[in-house]
Amino acid sequence: MDVERLAPTVGLVGAVCLVGAVALPGIVIAPGGGPTASYYASGPIGLSIVGLLAMLSVIVFLSGRQNRTDPATAAGLALVLSLAMLSIATIWAFSINPTVLFSFEQEYSWLEYHRWSVLAAALLTFVGAAGYARSVL
């Protein structure tokens, strides 16, 4: 098994899933203010930065996987980005105010589990980045 190719692919899949998971409430629920804005801004940092870092890590994983940049540089940057995303997502998931979380209409009850899907995608990205860094360095 080619770990140097598989690990960035796992990280890439995790980062794309993370971008989708972060963007989903903003796309599905009526955007622009109200409970959706409060949901994204929950916690000390908020969730939007995780989506931005995930988009950046997609580029990093792709450039490392396609040998467009030095693999050690790409692996190190991917590891740092994924660790930051995992940390921010964890802080955000555990600091959401329950009043904000349960303020949505009944049709959006899936949002109660959304934070765990964000954490799972961030963890998958971290596992891919750690495997990539281990195989390259």
C-alpha cells in the first residue's frame, strides 16, 4: 500500500467533507442573520474559520499529492492546518449555547448532530495529515 499517496487522499476527502459540513447549515437554512448567524458565531472563535482553513487544506493536500510542492512542506502545512481545524472545531462543538442549538424549527432538528459531523470530518482530515506527515518525514 502506498501510504504517501493514500494519506493525502484521506486528508483531502476529510477536508472536502469538512467544507461541506461547515457550509451545509448556511445553504439549507435561511441564510443571513437570525439563529443561523448565532449558530456559526457560537463559542469563542466561531465555525466560519474552520471552513476557510478546510478550503486552504484542500489546496495543500492536492499540491502535495500531485507533487506540485515539496512533499515535506505540504505535509507539515497540512498537519498544522488540520490540528488548528480540529482544535477550533472541538472548542466550537463543546461551547455551543443550547439555547442557540435548539432555537431552530423542527424541520432542522438534524442540526443537533451537525457539530459531531463537523468534528468527525476534522478528525478525518487530521488523521490523513498525520499519516501524510509520518510517511513523508
